[in-house]
Amino acid sequence: MSSGITRPRVRFAPSPTGFLHVGGARTALFNWLYARKYDGDFLLRIEDTDRVRSTDESTRAIFEGLEWLGLKWDEQVVYQGSNLERHRADAQRLIANGSAYRDFTPQAEIERLRNDAESRGLTFRFDRRLADLTPQQEAEKLARGEPFAIRFKVPDGVTEWLDLVHERIAFPNKDIEDFVVLRSDATPVYNMAVVSDDIDMGITLVMRGDDHISNTPKQILLYRALGARLPQFAHVPMILGDDGKKLSKRHGATAVGDYQYKGLLPDAMLNFLALLGWSTGDDTEVMTLAQLVEKFDVEGLQKKAAVFDTKKLEWMNGQHLAMISLDALEPFMTPAFMKAGYATADELHARKDWYYGLLELLRVRARTTDDIVALAAHYFRDSVEYDLDAVGKQWRDVAATAAVLTATRDRLAIVAAWEPQVMEDALRKLAEELGISGGKIFQPLRVALTGLTVSPGIFDVLLYLGRERSLRRIDAAVAYLGQDSPA
RNA sequence: GGCGGUAUCGUCUAGGGGACUAGGACACAGCCCUCUCAAGGCUGGAACACGGGUUCGAAUCCCGUUACCGCUACCA
């Protein structure tokens, strides 16, 4: 580093044992924001050392989730499992420099002692003396090939650090037992693997969930024993469900993929997640990714766990839906319309002005892209389904409604131009002639055109439906009323 | 149990000794706009966990209590 200033390096290190959880996504986001803000590197490490629980499918889900969110990682993905040899070598170094020792105590024996202590209401802590052997004894066991675990020799004193979100945190070492770093089957334990990898990857800031706070003193001890420079630590709060418990499947959608398929915009998700445990310090809430990067700062990180509020997420999505450019929105909408069977991509692109105009009309009334698809149904389908409540409310007087609709139809048929203002002038004039309010025409007309009592402005509906289809729908409504009437 | 962490409206938060009759946002209610629905605007109800200190003065600092969360494995 010629400048002498270390380029920040952060990482996101999930275990591939499920989908990408929203909590994980937020941890990834904070790390990513930090890297982008301070011109550093954001690395991804898959912690797949738990062979039974780790799956390739889960690894793929993590990639997909991060890609959907747009959190691109720098450099190659690191798979913890492929660093096994280094983990072992580091554990051996600890023995060599006297900061760890071999423990030949059978696992079953330790379990027995632990259960014993716990049944008497005592706290079991591994006693170093249990592993105490004379050099000859140790040499003999070693020669015989007896299995042993490697335990870290926790020194006296206090282990403390200046956490970027919690300030000073201290643990008396007497409360930390001599933990295993390498199992008797020669596989590393979590803390060993993490520290070995973080050192190797040159991580300068470890930002992770605060459920790792109690791992931190052990890891700091390992850094020191390995003679490595200590990174900074920042422990961010957990995300809770609406019952205040740690967010889990019971709370509904907890995978970022769930939100992807619910019609959420990645930038809205990111914006919402960022505000869970972080704030700008002022009142800014709705932000683009670029603004998030600009505003991000560990100063704004919160200590308190945050409850995941789906309502606010939806509101946030509505805000982003309204501010995103149509060109940026289109890639989300076209596949959705195709999936709904409304149109092909070619058909949509062939009448781009109409398509974009429709999106503009609907997005302000929607909170998700799924909402837009639902709202768009009338403009793609040929038939209208009349909502019974709408019919009952707006077509109450059958004969009068049929008459008004017929008059409306005739007026629209001869309108000079199929433009909102022209149509509005014509229909308001008609209302005046009939001695009724505009609403008395617009509301029944809305039901005729959409089958519903709610829609965008009626003249926009007419415009986007087109002249031919609009007139056909009014005819159909009149026919429906005629057939329906008691006669 | 031990250790650690946290504590402002229902929820997300601003606040880092006087600017606080505690601000904003979501949600909720009402009003305005209006062809309906949204969006938008305005208004309203709604919080400093409790108890002690320190101080002329505490939401802000200290201690304790309580509650909640996490860890407590040869899981990650």
C-alpha cells in the first residue's frame, strides 16, 4: 500500500444452510455500503464447514439473493471449506508457540462432567488440569495415535475492544473457558476458521450481527496468539419479528427471495433494510442506493434490535415505485405481464408510449409490481367481470343507468378526438343537458369499463382502453342491464 | 444459573445536560383536493421501563432493579 492508508476490506460470511435471510441481507448491505462509501472491498465468504447442513442449493440462493439486491462482491468467493489446511496449520502454530495445548480427554468424559455439573446447578467450565500430562505421557499418547482436540489456553486478564457501535465491551477472561480450536477429527471449530480466514483475507473491519458479541473475545485472543493485526469490530443489532422474537419462518416471509417474488423492488428492500438499525441522523428516509452510499456511516448504527415492519416496507416500495424511472421499472414489469399472460415483450415494446403511459397511470396506485399487474388487467383482457357490489351500488336503477350509458356511448362515439380533455368536455356537457352531476355519468361508466368502482381517472381509463374497446364495453354493459332487468 | 448486550409513541427512529409543552416516518382517525381509488396536503391521538444518585438543571451522565435478546458445544 503505497499511500500508507489501508484500503478497508469487509466481508459477508453466511453459512449456506438455508435461503438468504433478511437479517443476513441487511448485514451484507451494511458491509457493502461501508465498502462503497470508503472505497474498500466487499468480500463474500461461504462458511461451509458444517458439511451436513451446508448445501449447494443454499449457496446458490445466497448468490441469487445478493444479485437481486445488487450487492456485488469484489474478488472471488471464498469457500471456507477449502481452507482446511490453513486452519489446521494455524491451530498447530498455536501449540508451537505455547498458546494452545493438546487435550486427550475423551469427549464422552467431558460430556459426563458437564452433565454432572449442570444437574447440580453448577456451571461447567473445562479445567485445564484435566488435560495436564507429563511430556512423556503426551509423547506416548501421540505415538499411540490417540485422538486429541486442540484447546486454546485462555490467558488471565480481561479481553476488551472498542466496538464501532457499542463502544467499549469487556469480558473477564476467567469467564471464557479453554475452548477447542481443532476437533479430534482435525476439523477446525468456527472461531478458529473465521479468524484464520479473516486474517488471510486481510479483513480490516468485521461487521456482523450482535449475536456474535460473545465470540469476539475468543477471536481477539486468537488474533493475538497468531500475531495478527486486530481488525475493527462493529456489532449490528438483530432483526425481530412483530412479536419481538428473533425473526423466523413463523413470522412469514423472511427470505429476501420471498420479497423478490412478491413484487418488491430491490432498491426499496435495500432502503427499508438500511433503516432497520441505522438512520441518517436527519429525517431522510426514502433514498436511492447512491444516496444510501453517500449517507452511510457507522455513527448512525443503532444498538437496539429492530422489528421488521411489513407495512412500512410496502409503503417504502410504493415510494420507490413512484420515483423510479420508467425505463428502470420496465424490466420488472414486462416479465410480470408476460407471466400473467397479458402480452408478449414484443407487443409491449411495439406500443411503448401506451405501455409507459399505463405504467405511469397505475404505479402511483400500487405498492408492489404485483399490484400494478392486477390493476392492469382491464387494459389487456377482452372481457370485464362485474363486481357485484359495484353493480349494486352504481347500477341500482337499471333503466336509468341503461339510458345514461347509452347516451354516454352515443356521445363518445362522435367525440372529435379520443383525448381526455375532449371527452371530459363532451361528457360534462351531456351531464348538464341531462340535468345530473358528472359523477352520475362517470361512476356507472367506470363500472361498465372496469367492472369496479375504483380505477384511475375515468378519462384516462377511456384513453388507455381505446375508443373501440371502450364503446364495446359500454354496449356490453347496456346489454347486461337489459337482460338483467325484470322486464 | 453464569457472562454479555439492549431499553424514547403500537413500529422504525431524532435526541449525545438547558434549544423538549420530546421532532420525523409507518400504521391509525379526521379534514382538504376530487368522477372513484390512489398519490399529495393539513390536523389529531400516541413514548423518554422503574428507582436512586450527580447537577442550578437529565430523555441525555452514574448506580441499581426489572424486562427482553444473545452466547454459554469437539454447531455455525
